[in-house]
Amino acid sequence: MGQQPITFLRQVMALCTYPNLLDSPSFPEDAKKRARRILQACGGNSLGSYSASQGVNCIREDVAAYITRRDGGVPADPDNIYLTTGASDGISTILKILVSGGGKSRTGVMIPIPQYPLYSAVISELDAIQVNYYLDEENCWALNVNELRRAVQEAKDHCDPKVLCIINPGNPTGQVQSRKCIEDVIHFAWEEKLFLLADEVYQDNVYSPDCKFHSFKKVLYEMGPEYSSNVELASFHSTSKGYMGECGYRGGYMEVINLHPEIKGQLVKLLSVRLCPPVSGQAAMDIVVNPPVPGEESFEQFHREKESVLGNLAKKAKLTEDLFNQVPGIHCNPLQGAMYAFPRIFIPSKAVEAAQAHKMAPDMFYCMKLLEETGICVVPGSGFGQREGTYHFSSKQRPGAQELIQKSAEMMHPKHGSSLLSGTHCTACADPAGMAARVAERAGAAQPGFTHQE
């Protein structure tokens, strides 16, 4: 996708994969030191060996140390760390041990709408009950506890809500939840005895100067022992996001706290079925949580590359937001973090009718027409979930994509010939009659109602 890899991460991975390079003067000593430590903890000093099902011990220790640093001294126990095949594997595994019952006692899993489709897919696979709660689009996709209460009370009529999933920073919505919001969510989970899943894979991707990432683990601990000793929490991180973008290594971890010892034993047994996560992915995760520090040979280059990636993503987020908001018929909330935009599109009623005639969701119809007219490919919001009667699409802020973003927004604008949203924005177009003709031609004569004059 155009993002340059982090040199230090690739150096350590090269050394771990082909240890003969440890004798090469081309590699810095701090990279060699980390590679040797990882290899010494692997069976046969090789990434090709199986590891313990929970993961390589020294890497779990490094993850725990990272969490403690990140959270300002809040302790983390390596025994609560489970290395995973990306964050997705951890999320799926935890849900497997939490889902049970039948009929009205079947486990309900609360997920945000819009959501990352992994959640609905796993819930469906496990035959659990999906319980939707809606993020507040009018308030920058904030999480409202009153909405959680509505969702859980309605769900109790047909299932047993046991799990509450939070994605922070948000995917696909790009919001960063405030500390007060997180405290309210934890209190709600404590009241309702819900198991919290905190998807925090975008924790490095916070762009707004008014926002800060707060881990659920840290806030839970700081709320005092009544909460920190009782609320069950699993939090997730990955090599795939952040500044790393190393999706293919499939590295990740989850930290699970306050799990009953007998359930913890069942979790380890379940993990043993898949033997172990990829050891190369575990090594990549180790480099993420144990990067160069000031005074080490690779620190300056690592810091420069990391800040460059995050700085570029922040610029793209602001550019995307500003440009989408210049297009009539599109509104984009502030992009506070993560890597996505989820702008709302106001589709004219005649276009909705045209979509229905084609047996397509209106936003899917919009996205297909956008692709046909402009060559721009975005993902319809209906794939992520949205309030009834609203329509969205999802787009990613790719590194190095400034010209593409700007060109895409320009091509969506009616004055450049895109007719899809023009039905409610006639003043934006200098040639309404010509626009109507283009729309009629593109939407098809069978749909004469889909015109600029609505």
C-alpha cells in the first residue's frame, strides 16, 4: 500500500530468519542483540520450531514490560499474556470460551455499529447472538452509556448478554474514546457483569491534538480494586496496524485479566489445539514492544521512520476529512485516529428507488456507480452496519496517497461530472440539464427517476 517498512524491524526479522547474518557487519549491534535473545528462547535456536502454545516466554515478558511502560507503571503479568496469530485470532479464541447456552440463555455479544466485520462473522460462526449498540454519529461517533443500557435491556428478552466489545480507536469510524467514556463503560460492565473485550490495535494511531489513547487496562486499574479485581478484561494488539503495517507476519497478543483459574486452564487447552501462533509473527511482535531506546545505535533512524509514518497518516486523515466535507452530499466527522474514514452520504430518494429496483442497498449502489463513473473504489457502509435510513462508505488513509485522496474527492464533486449525490445539491452544478443527461445515460433509461432534478 505504499508504506515503507521500519528498517529495524526488518533487520531483526532477517537476523532471526537467517542467523548466519549475525556475523555480518551490515547489521547494527542492537538488532543483533534482540535477534540473539529471541533465538535463544526458541527450540533449537530457530524460528522454525514450535513454541509453547501461549507463546515464547521471553516475548511474553517483553509484552508485559511494554504494557507496564505504556500504562505508567500499572503492572502486567507475563502469565496473563497470550501471543496470537494477529489480534483476530485472540478475539475469536476468547469468544469461543465465552459463548454457551441455548434459547434465551444463549450468549449475547454486544458490538458497536458501525463495526469491524470480524465481530459479526465470529458471532455468526459460533451461533451466538449479536447485540448491536449504535455509536453516536452526531457526537463524533462517541460511545453513549445510555445506548449500552438500551441495547442490553432489549437483548435480555431473547438472550443472555455476557460480552461487551469496544474498538478504540475506532474502526471504521476513526474516533478516539475519552477517559470519561472508558470509565463509564467499565462501570457499566461492572454493573451488568459483562466480560470486556478492548480492541486496541490502533493505539499508536491518534492524530487529533485534543485526543489521547487511554488503555482500558490502565483506566480499570486506576478506578480502584472494586473494579480492577472484578471486571474481566481481554485487550488486544497487533503488528498489522500502528506505524508497523506488518500484516503478513500475523503477530499479535492479548492480555486477559481477572479470568477464573479454571476458565484460564480451558483457555490454555483451547490454544493448545492450534499448537502455537507463527513464531515469526511472535518475533515481529517482540520488536514492536521492544524497540530501540535512546542511546542505542538504531534509535534515531527508528524514531525518524516511526514519526514519519504516523505524521503522514495524520496529514492524510486531516486531508481526507477536509476534502470529503467539500463535496456536496457528503459529511465526514473529524478523524481523530485509526486509519479509516466513514463519511455519511446523503443519497437522493430517486437514487434510493433506483438501488431498490436493482435489488441493491443504496450505499452499495452508490459505491458501484462511483466505481463505474470515476474508477474510485470504496466500501459501502452497509457492510459495517449503520442506523436505518443513513448511508456511508469506508475509505482508508493510505500512506503516500495525498494526490489520490485529493483526486478522488474532486471526482466525487458534481461539478466534475459525478452525478450520484447531485439530486439534492442542484446549486453545485453549473449545467443541471447536462448533468441530468449524464445521469440518465449512466443510471440507465430503465431508471428515469434517478435524475438531477429531484
